[in-house]
Amino acid sequence: MTLWTSHDAAAATGGRATRDFAVTGVSIDTRTIRPGDLFVALQAARDGHDFVAQALEKGAGAALVSRIPQGVAPDAPLLVVPDVLAALEGLGRAGRARMGGKVIAITGSVGKTSTKEMARIALAGQGKIHAAEASYNNHWGVPLTLARMPPDTDFAIVELGMNHPGEIEPLARLARPHVAMITTVAAAHLEAFGAIEGIAREKGAIFRGLAQPGTAILPEDLAVTQLLRDCADGAGTITIGFGQHGMARPLKAETVDGTTQVRARVLGEAVDFTLATPGTHFVMNAVGMLATLSAAGADLAQAAARLSDWRPPLGRGAVEDLGGIRLIDDAYNSNPTSLSAGLATLARLTGGRRVAILGDMLELGPEEIALHAGMAADPAMAAVDLVHTAGPRMRALHEALPAARRGRHADTAAELAECAQDLVAPGDIVLVKGSKSSKVSTVVDALRRTRQSTPPGERTA
């Protein structure tokens, strides 16, 4: 099915088409480009113009460029624009404008991608669904998601992220969601904001992009909840939380054989659902997501029933049996709130020694050392038998732990990865967590290699 004609794309971007074309998708990467895609020559770590010829050779239907690249014929199917990123935004804006379904936007310091994937799974069978790939939540990821959206989409799910002030509002205004959800506000990217209130204001800026009348979904039980309410002024508001005032709240959550069985009340309706993983934070994300989908017009009971099909994305809390150990792979990102949630999940699992392998939490600002050391007092830490750490910041936690709980410390995650098989023993339940740049995922990779296993979703037949 044609996604963009040369005429429509030129009108959306203000560009000039060298010839007529029709494309069926939009791509920024020649490694994954498909025949018929529009290749967008973004300038990032590399200049996308250097790959236009390769994209066309692979069957791209056209390329979005700011100049005719070397080695590309002047009569090749090109859409020439003054600025490629601005043109991609134009495509995204036009894609949003021609779509008649409901748009859902999700942000938060923790759980954006997991919640987005929950929503995608839960909506199955309720129309044509379009969702952001991976963590496409930044200044190019959001317009790319919208530019790829078919006009006949019934539900679109967009993820919005940030690491500096002023990033959320432009993305929200581009997406113009009917319903916007904040999963939580925590000390992530604190270095750029100075205080949790600054993070809350930035997250709350998502509500400025709401299509009117819009609905704001926000956590009820945070110190910054009132600030988020203020940001949502003028929108319908639905609160999520464990307390009695939450309009969407879990009533009971019980871990059974590695799954979590939940009863919740969502907008006055009792619903039961099962998550195929432990974790209180996943329960709250699911309850908030169900409220979000209901506000967008989806069938609540049908969405709840589909949740058992959801699995955490790789690196975000997936639990797997791995050559004699049980691994919680949460190595994609970390901050004090998400680490506390990960430790709580580890504490809740039974059957063997509990081991945590932790890399640095980054972008926490001047209090980063104290925040790392403070994790020694986390309530769930009392149930952890052994803690291995990597990185200069995690040394503070290593030194704050009692000697009986103190495992190995290494300057880098790569050093821990070299001795990964010595960090754990058969029967252990192992949490691996750290900020992405700490590279603690190398420990996960090493454990998989030494124990001859592959992650969920990558099993071979």
C-alpha cells in the first residue's frame, strides 16, 4: 500500500521531487531498509547522504535529501528539501493530520517502552495499530513514527523521551495525542534539571500537546503529583496509584510461578489480568496503560485479557532461565527508582541465592555518589545475598554495603564480564542492572555465552 506519493510528500515538506514516485515505508537505516521505502538522509553520527546510493541500490523508492549526493544520478527519485530533519518533521505532522484514529502518547522517567509495548499487545484485535519501534522517542524518532503511520490507523502509540529541558513539548505538539500518560517521575537525567520538580515540569509538558478535548493520565502518589495536575490544567485527568484516590489502581497483585496475577479497578470497573513476569512496577504500568486505552475508546476487558501475551523488552526486566540460574535482564537503563523496583523484583523471587550485578547510574548530578551509596538502605536490599558492582559511582554502594553482602567490585563492567561465570552459582537468581552507558549488558552477554543460552525472543527452532 502506498504511504506517500511524491506529490503528497512534497506538499508536506515544501520540497521538490526530481520525478514522480510512490513509497510504501520510511527508513533512516540502509541496514534495515526495505524495497519501496523512502530513505531519509539524516545527519547524525554519519551523514545519511553518503548512503543514498546504497539505499537506492537496495530498492528504496526514493530518498529525502538536502542535496544530490555524489554518485547519484540527477534523475534518481529524490525529494530535495532545505533541511532533512525539518522535512521529516513535516512528514510526521502531515501523517498525524491525515490520520482519523486515536493517538496515545506515553512518557515517564521509567517504563515508557515497556508500557508502550503493553499497549500495543493489549490493543490487538481492536483495529489497525501503529506503534513506535524500539525506543524511538526523540527529536527524530517521534516524527519518524508519525511519518510511517498509515492513514487508516485506528490506534497509534507514540513514546516521548527527553534528557534536557524543552524537548517534550515540541514532540507532544507534533503528535497531538488524544490521551497522554506519565508513568512516573524519578531522578533520571537529574544532572540536566537540578531537581525532581524540573523533571516533573518537563514530563508534564506532554499535556500541552493534547488534542482537545484531551485526557491526562498521571500518577497519584508522587511528591510532584500536584505539579503534574497543574500541567494538565484544562484536560480531563485520570490518576493511577495504589491509594484509595487512584481512579485506576491495583486491588491485589500476587506472584505465582513467576507470573503476576492482578485484580484492579480501572475507572470504576473491576478487571483481572495476568502478567507473565514479576514486578510491582510492571503492575502499575499495566493498570495505567489500561486506563489510557479505555480513555482512548478501547474495550477495557479485551485489552486486559490480551496482557498475558506481553513480555518485557530485552534489557528491561525480562526473566529467563539460563543454564542453571534465573536471570533478570534489566541492563538497559538505571536510576534510583528503577533500581529500587528491580531489587524489589529480585527480593520477591524465591528458590535460590539472590545476586545483584549493578553498573553505574548516570546523569544524576552532584548528588550521584550519595544516591549510589543510599541504595544500600533500600528495603529490598535486605533480601539480597550478594552484590557485585562495576564503575566508579557504584564503588560508593560497594563500600556502603555490609561485608557479608559485598561481592566483587570492578572499575568497569567489562572486567566483571571477564569473570562472569565466577559471579554466580547454579540455583542463583540474578539481577543485572545499570545505565546503558555503563555497559553492564556485557555481563549479561557473558553469562549467556558461558551458559550456552539465548535471550527470550531469539530462541532458535
